[in-house]
Amino acid sequence: MTRQTRSLVIALLSLWLTSAGCRTNAPSHQAAALTFFGWSDQHVSVDGNGEHLVPAIDAMNALPGKPYPEAIGGTVEKPAFVFGLGDISEWPSRAALDTYEQLITKRLTFPSYDIAGNHDLGGLSPSNTVLHWLIQRYGALRYTFEKGGVCFIALFSEYDEKLNDPAQPISKAALDYLRQALAKVPKGQPVVVATHLCFEAITNRDELVDAFGTANVILVLGGHYHKATVNQYREINFVQLPSPEPKSAGEFTVIRITPDRLIAMPFNYRDNAWTTDKRTMLDAAIKVPARMQVQEQTTEPRK
Ligand SMILES: [Zn+2]
């Protein structure tokens, strides 16, 4: 496929927008707490070997009911879903995708939401295998959904291979979609924006934060650099979700959102312990007006 054809295909794929997601005029509903797990950069190999994902998934399945570190208190509730932030595949082969699909639908016991990463586009040898699967499963490469009164925006961003640099801007098409999606979110409703690029990699952070406008964006999730990090920029919390690849620390992140508190805690499944690295954990106060809490959407992705 030529670069032009590939750009056209990606542009067309990006046009699949979904009407489902965060709704206006939703009835008021006070959600007590929302828990979800996050990971990224699973990099299932081209031949379909995804063995390195198994300990992470098994640890996710086993974590509910376990106590948080003392400073946080309480126990981990059952997660509403698991968010995967892209680079599902090392290269988007059918074998890699089949393995990933089997793992998240058969082994993982919670629903999964996913976003494409740069590897899922296929780099210099593009393939639409993972992109088509994402569209089939979630309705679009960019989509929104709602859980526990929080609006989630899964923000696929086009990746420019010819920059030959992992640090990239969030694409113009992604920023346009983000502004349109946020315009439909009821004023004050908490929003989590998730994209493959992490804070460290995003070269147009100001453009991204400007696109938030007056929306109540409480958290931006990224992946891409394979390790858990936390940054604050212009009063926005940026959390990078870790990778389960064999050379990584062996973590996934537990995120808990209540009306007034936001927690992101990496759990190390190789050590069977919470991280002790303060730079990778977030425990922040948030102020969300109770009137903006909206009812949880009941639609789940297809299993
Ligand atoms: Zn990446």
C-alpha cells in the first residue's frame, strides 16, 4: 500500500463515528465510586505469542477484594472495565489479534475497551486488521462511553511514521473529534480522555489542553512509553499506563474515581504488591458537582 492510499484508508476508518456514549439530558445519579484497571502496549507478537499478558490478566482477575495500601485505605472493588491504550500488537497480524481477542474475552473476566496504538497501524508495512476489529467492536476508532457518571473519550490519534520519532502531536482529526465530543457532554460531568500517546510523548500539549475548553476533564490517560508515570500540566492529571511486555516492571494500574477523589495506583503482579514508587501514583482531590453525576450506561462491548 502506498503512503497516500494508507493515509486515505486511515482517514476513512476514522470517519466511523459512533452516536453511542456520553449523553446529554441523562437523569441525575450519584455514583459512589468507579473502579477500572488500565494497561497499554501489550505487544502480542506477530506469530500470536501473548504469553506475557497472562500473568497480568490473572492478577487483574484476582485483585478485587484485596486491600489498597494503608495511605489509600479500603479494598479494591470489582472494576467496571479494563482500558487498553494501544499497541495491542507488535505488528497487526491476524494471529496477534486472535490471541489478544481470546485473552480479553475468555481469560479476562471484565469487559475491555481498547484504542489503537502506532504498532496497530503496522508502521511501514500497514495493515488494517486491528483497526477493523476495533471498529467492529467499539463502533469507531474514536468513541465515547459512560461508566459511573464519568464520560470516557477513547481518542485514537493518527501517527506519522515519517517523523521517525515516538514523540508526536495529537492529530488535528483527533483534536476536532475531541472538541465535538466534549461539546455534547453535560456541563460539569467528569471526563477522562484516553489516547495512546503519553504526556512525555505529546508534542502539542497546549493544543490538547486548549481543546478541553470548559469541560471537566479530570484525567488524561496515555501509554506508548511502557511505564507508569504521573504528571500534572495546566492543572490536568496525566497518567501513563504501564506495559506487560517482558522487560517491563510488570504492572497494571488501578484507577478509582469518587466524586471528590482520584486515585491511580500501579499494582506489580510480578512482586504481587502495590508499587512503592511515589512518582508513579496519584492520589488527588477532585471537585465534581453532584448534579452532574449521570446514570451509568448499561451497554457493554460484545464479548
Ligand atoms: Zn506506541
